Amino acid sequence: MFVKMNEKDMYNKFSDTYDKFIGIDYDEWIVYIESIWAKFGLAPHLVLDLACGTGNFTIALADKGYDMIGIDNSAEMLSRARDKAGERSILFLLQDMREFELYGTVDACICMVDSINYILEEDELSTVFGLVHNYLNHGGLFIFDINTLHKFRNVLGDNSFSDISDDDIIVWENCFDEETLINEYMVNIFAARDDGLYERHEEVHQQRAYESDAICQRLNGAGFEVLGTFDTHSFDAPDQESEKIFFVARKNKQL
């Protein structure tokens, strides 16, 4: 049985170990994001990082000269983001991406590392896309990635994974429901204490698989033109074996 969680309960303890285990080459991702902007003729000044987590993309883009806004629904994640940002002039906002508000518009929006998969209802997906559209300048780009149905079904499936970083251990079990298309992650974190013992924390995360066509329809319905769907860090079309798809959409009209 799947129980819909309050997103504010997610990442509470995982925020302590997120950066250790995420395993992302942020430089590679930033190069790809900038190559998308260049390909589609955008030179953004103000960028929104939606579901920014601990601020790794936000900070990296700020260091490259972009004015940045980071939004996340986890106070713990944002606290770490603010600590890491130091004296950088970044606006971090504690908000749910299904109902976020800005004081003005931005030139571009990114939503990275399959954060869109955390939206479990299609109507809420439309709400998120509508809000992004509302706060983008005309011609602005919205870039995001999703984990594919293939990845949930055939890679994560009902498998278990583990990883060790420094003194911490993480173990997560997956359970994919074919009817709801929801993948539930049971995450166990064993955090080393100063006395040599380990403290165990458990969290449950849920993500939903979406077909690419369904997402494109929702983007079109929100007023976006879908410029392309691409395989990981490329401009190649995704195929049946793709584990991640990147979407690039442009705001071309006002609803």
C-alpha cells in the first residue's frame, strides 16, 4: 500500500548526507544546461532553480555570474544551501513548487535531478507548469529532467541498493507499483556518531513515472512550446532504454 507523504517530512535526515551520496558531476550538468541555453538562443540573467535542494546547482550557476533564486520545500535542505552559499547574493525561498510565488519574472527556470517525478498527480503537474509559465519572461526556457518509466520498472524495480560514504551508510529498497506508476523508496540511513555507534534513520520517498507524451501535453496546456526531449546530457532523442529524459520548453504565449 502506498501512503502519500507530506513532502515537508522528506529529506529531514537525508539532508545531512545528501551531498555525500547524490553522486552527480555538477560541472557536467552545468555545461549541459548552458549548452541548451546557447542552442536555443537564450542568454539568461536571472534564473530560478526550482526544488534546489542543498543548492548545488544554484551556487554553481551563481559562481558563473547568473543571478539566482532557489526554491525548495525542505527547511533542512535550504539551511544547508544557505550555509554553503556563504556571502553569495542568492535568494533562497522555502516554498512548495506546486504553489510558489515570486516578486517578479525570471529569464529561465531549471528543475533538476528528477524533482518533477515527486509530483504524484497529473493535475498538480499542470499546476507546477502553469506557475513556471506565469513567472517566466516571454521567450524564457524551462529545463527539467525525469526518471523514465523504463528506469522505474526495469532498473530500480523491486531492487535494493546500498552505498557507503566516509562513516555513513545508506540503504534503500524500491517498490514499483504498475497500477499507480509510483515508486516508493524505503531509505535507511546509518549515521556514525562520535561514540563509534551508528544512529539509524528511516524515510519514505515516492516518485511517479510519466510518459513523455503526457508531460508534453501538460506543457502545451500550460502555454509552453516543447522545443525538444533529449537523452541524458545530449541532444539525441531518447529511446526505450533511456533512464532519464531532459525536457526543454519555451514560453511563447501568455495564457
